[in-house]
Amino acid sequence: MPFMEPNRGSGTAAKLNDLPSIDELLRTQIAVRLDPVAGHSHLTTLARDAVESLRVDLRNQTTTRDDHSALGLLDEAANRLEAAWTAEQRSGTRRVINATGVIIHTNLGRAPLSPNARRAVADEASGYCTLEYDINTGKRGKRGERAEALIAELTGAEAALIVNNCAAALFLVLKALADGGEVVISRGELVEIGGDFRIPDVLEQSGAVLREVGTTNRTKLADYERAIGENTRMLLRVHPSNYRIVGFTAMPDIAELAETAHKHGILIYEDIGSGALLDLTQFGLSDEPVVSRSIRAGVDIVTFSGDKLLGSVQAGIVAGKSEIIARLKKHPLYRALRVDKLAYAALEATLGSYRRETALVEIPVLRMISMKKEEIAGRVGRFAEELRKSLPENCDLNFEIIDGISAIGGGAAPTSRLETVLLALTHEKLTAAHLEYALRNSTPPVITRIVDDKVLIDLRTVSESEECELLDALSHSAVQNPA
């Protein structure tokens, strides 16, 4: 007797026969609308996936749609096609409103650019530009010369160079200056900064030999002295970034380390991470080193980030002695790690604000850090009044004004507490998670945080120009119904 496939039911077979063809799906209104933006070839691929997913659901009887007619299945396939395209677009880089109160939010792109930096990127560097061209001579110019000169001027260093992030700067310095030699570092500074980026691993990959001194919480100058030998290339000081050891601690002053290094004819290198060009102690950031102070203390080479407290684009900045910078620029790694024209343009514009002494006003990160609680309270009060006016009567969205704490973020100043005022949201029909989801899926997405079953809005990280969009998103969420 011939083999017979098990009977899956004539109903399912009939439904499968009514599945739309790819051509039918591509002729729907949804597909016709998406074709110019998605491209016909890619849209065809998405259409095949949509029909196949519907086929699987029909076989497994897992469809949620009641209408299984040919027209109903065509409509469902078109909806799946549109959903696939929408999900794909949401996975790309999009502008969001950061209402979390985390100023340097790593997941949201860290430092927002200043208006001057945005204009420089869009107007000066997005087309042809003088990246390596000297207008005065009409000949080839030096890449990044202006930005590097500004860094040297603002930090008091003899020279500077720029690579694509601070990890790259650290690796370049160690590879070029300590490969095959010993690097002396305190055990308390063998940190993991984030994303599995560990200082001991970087030292190993650079070819340098790690010499640990002291203990986790206490390292003395004598510990460094005893570790220095014939093969020692440098003393390394690493700022702990996203953690602090408090209590019974000790660490030599950077000037003392510099004096010790130079007495033995070796280099002193400091990686300070966040890259504060200004003293931010008055705003509660008392434990963030200032680059110029390290240079004045005699440090030979300093590395720091461009997109943290400096407030610009992702970059690793190296500042220090001109002879050392020249050695780094000649190393083969430098060409692989250098930044592009957009980064140079943004950095030049950002550094220009520091030179004009207008950084606290013009650079968003510094503006947010320096905002006082009273200023934020005034904004929240005005915003809450506008929200109250925009909401329909007897709506399901409730809100109150409460005190709270903002965070610096980005591994900077983990112990700093910036007092703020928050808008705390609850909804009669939605859980806090559902309300957060609704705001996250608005246009533009509004990113919030949940504490004690309340969705919190911190205007410290929301610009005044974004308040209207935030108001629209909250007004729309007021009429949301649970899924």
C-alpha cells in the first residue's frame, strides 16, 4: 500500500491554497507605498518572509486572525509586511528624547553635540572640505591640525593627536611606547571600564609586561620605586572611571609619580578617561581630574575621551610632549585608528566653545551638569501646567512632581548626586511597563525610567526645543488602552 501523508484537515489545506502569491502581495496598497523607500528587491524578500510566516502559522493553527478567506489572508500578509519593514527601520540609528536624567547615556550615544558642532558637521564637513588641504598655500595640509592645536592650547600640552576612542588611545600609547617593556601600575587601577574592556588585557595585547604594585586600596610611592627596573618603560596611572574605593585608601599624588618617573628616566602616563577640561567641583564633580592639571604636574602623556565630560563626539585624545606625540603619529597603528572629517569638525567646534569661555552655556553636557535644582523645578512646573491643559477631562494619565537624583553616566563621577525634580507618571489602565513601552514607541521615541511602579521624566536631559514633542507623546499616551 503506498505511503499516505497524514491528513491535516481539509480546512487547513484550503487556507494554505488561499495564501496570496508574492505578486499579489506586492500589488497591495501597503507594498506600493513601501516600494520606493524599501527598494523593490528588498521588499520582495520581505514579502516572501511575510507569506512564509503566515503559512507556518496556518499549519500550526497559531494565527490570531479570524478571517481566513483569500482576501483576509492577503490583508494579514500585507500587515506582516508592513510590520517587518517598521521593525527593520526601528533597528537603525534614530533620534530619541532622553528623559532618563542620565546625562552621558552610553546606550543613547553619550554626549549630544552642541548646535555649533552640529552645524560644523552638516555645513562644513559633510561635503568636500579642507581635511588635508591648506587654503593658504594651496598644497596638502596636516590632518586634524586645527583640532589638535586647540587641544594643546586648552590643556597646556605641547602637542596632541586624536584617534577613534579612548581605548584606542590607550592601546596606541602602550603599543608604541611600552611594547616589550614593563609598565608599573597600582593594583587598585586594574579596572574593567565597561564592555569587557579590562586594563590588564590591553596591556597584554600591547606587548607590555604588567608590574602590579601596592594593594587594592593602598599604594605608596615606595611601591613604585621598588618596582622600577632596567626594563621599566613607564609608570601608568588609570582613573577608576565608574567605581570608587573609599575609606582606608592611599595613592601618591600625580606630581609625585611624575617626579619619580623622571628621576629614573622613564615616562609617566595618565589615562583620565572622562576628559574634563574645566574644574567641575562647583557642580558636585569633585573627583574628576582636569587634563591641564595633569599636564602641569609633569605628566608626559595624557589620554581622555571626546564624548564624555568634554561633550563632543566619540574620540580618544592624546595630549603631551611633542616628541612623544610625534612618535605616536609615526606608528603604523595611528593610521588605522585616526578619526574622519566629521569627528574633526565636531571637535573643532566644541573646543571653540571652551576657547571662548562659553562652554557651560553652549555644550549640552556641561549645561545639564550645571543646571540647578531650582531651574529644573521651574521648567517642570511650567511643563506640568501645559500637560494638564493638553489632557482631556477624566483621562487615565496621572502625574505628580517629586524630588529625585540625576546621574552623570558614561562611567564619569559615579558618586556624584545631582539633585533634580521629576515628573512621575502613572496610568489608570496601563502598568508602568506598558506606559514606558508606549512612550518608547512614540515618534520620536521617549526614553524614560521606572522607579516604584512610576514612569519618571527628568527634564535635565530634555532640551527646551524637545518639550513640545514630549508633550505630544505624553498626551497620546493618556488615551492608550492596554493591549
